[in-house]
Amino acid sequence: MFLLKTFFWGSLGALAWTHVGYPAAATLAARVWPRPVRKGGALPKVSVVVAAHDEEDVIERRLENLLALDYPQDRLAVVVASDASSDRTNEIVSEVAAREPRVSLLECPRGGKVAAQDRAVRQATSEVVAFSDGNSTWEPDALRHLVANLADPDVAYVCGQLRLLTAEGGNREGTYWRYEMRLRDAESRLGSITGEGVA
């Protein structure tokens, strides 16, 4: 009986630490010992890799969004790593690439998202590689904000803030997602790599 009680209270304590204690400690520590990131204004060459599998409904809009970013045209390339798409994804990307030299299509055998991303990274010649999904939309200045953090020699990678929107553009973030984003923000201010931070 003693072992069962110990196991029960230990498990309850671990859950409480994970969902209440750790977030509170991280938030407090981020306020007391923040680790500011030194940002710069350099604009390195960037390859944005979009891993895609059967994204015909969204891929053209995604490419238009990336090509409209507030970033020098000669320093931005977009590579669509198509993971054996069987719909019109490849055709649409090829049509955009024919009129826009910054876009290229990399046809990959079916291997999943990470395998497609890996193939694209191996072929990239830019200083920075950024990743995006086919159904995402970036704010015009997102890439500038992301690369500004890389001026700090202690920063190896940067993540943006994911916002969940309805098709009409309304917010669909629930309570848990807002809690998760506050925790990631605190971890980011501590210089942690536990979760995705806010650029």
C-alpha cells in the first residue's frame, strides 16, 4: 500500500511540476535572468524549403506569399521539395518556376517530410536555410526578423511564432495553445532550445 501511495503522489507531483511548476519557474527565471539576443541588420542569402506532398490547393498561394516577402530578391530562393506528389503540385510549381527564377522544384521519392527537407538542404548553397509548410502564410517582414537573430554567434537556429487561424482569418487558438506559446516565449528568453521560441 505504501508503494502505491508513493507512486500515486509522485505521479501527481510530476504532473503538477510539468504543467504548473516548470512553466512558473521558467517565466520567473526569464524575468530575472533573461538572455537577450544580439540582433543585426545583415541580409544573408536564404533558401526557403517548402516540403510538399499533394499540396495543389495551396502551393501557388504559398509561393506567391514567399515571393512577396520584404527581402532582397537576389538573396532569396524558394525550393519546393515535392515528396512524390501525385496531384498537380509539381505542375503548378513548374509553372511558377518558369516565370520566376527564384523558385525551383525538387522532385523526391516518397520518404516523408524530413527526407524531402534533407534532400533540399543538401542541394542548398545559401548561407541560411528556412523551412515552411505548404499551407503556411508569413508576414511580409517575417524573414527579416528571423535572420536578424542569427547575428548573435550563440544563436544557431530561430523559430517564428505559429498562429492558428481559420480559413476566414479568425483566431482559432485555444487556451492550451496560448499557454504553450507563453511557455515557449519564456524558454526563448532564457536561451533555451526546449521549444520553439518567438523571433
